[in-house]
Amino acid sequence: MLDGNAFLWVKALHVIAVIAWMAGLLYLPRLFIYHTQTTRGSQASETFKVMERRLLRAIMNPAMIATWVLGLWVYVSMGDYSDVWMHIKFVGVIGLTIAHGLMARWRKDFEADRNVRPDIFYRIANEVPTALMIIIVIMVIVKPF
């Protein structure tokens, strides 16, 4: 368990990690949209590959790990595991993690010049993290259940 001040620090770091992770989850599909509009092997395509790899590895992966570690730390420190809102939030975070994994796979497809999905696919995929974020924020702030 954490004392009051330490608990607040862990929560603050959790929120910072979530913001960084969400920024990546919202930006990477946008890069994919632009990437689909380039010619394979072009300078622009190669630049997008670097941007996508750096975003995923340097920002998104560490932020996701920090989100999970700090979030679980907060959850365990709270000590009450019966709230329905928290279970729904947890399912939403699992959804974000699945979206993250799919984006990592799609990035590898772009890196190997084997993407076959059109830009509309990534436009739709770009909305998934937003929808999950809305659910998660409502669960945390409103606690309707």
C-alpha cells in the first residue's frame, strides 16, 4: 500500500503515461494514412518508416508499459476490487493494448513494404482508441456503475 502523498505521485505518473500512450495511439494511425499515400521505396515512404518506428518504440511502448505498471499499482493500492466501473475501465485498457499490438503489426507491414490496406482502413482504426478513451474517462470520472 502507498501512503497519501506517494499514492498521488503514482496516480500523477500514471496519468502522464496514459497521455503519452494515447498521443501515440492517435498519431500512429494518422501516419499510416499518410504513408499509404506514398510510393513504396520513395524518400517519403522511408521517412514515414523512421517516424513510425521511433513513435512506437521510443514513446508508445514505454508509455504503455508505464501505464500498465502504474495503473496496476494504483489499483492494488486502492484495495477495493468490486467496483463495476473499474472492471469496465480494465476491459477498455485491454482494448487499447490490443489496438497497440495491431498497430505494431501494421507498422511491420509498412516497414517491409507489404501493406495492402487502404487509407480508409486506418481512418477507421484511428477512431478505436478515441472510443475506448471516452469509455475509460467516463468510467473513471463519472463512475456510473
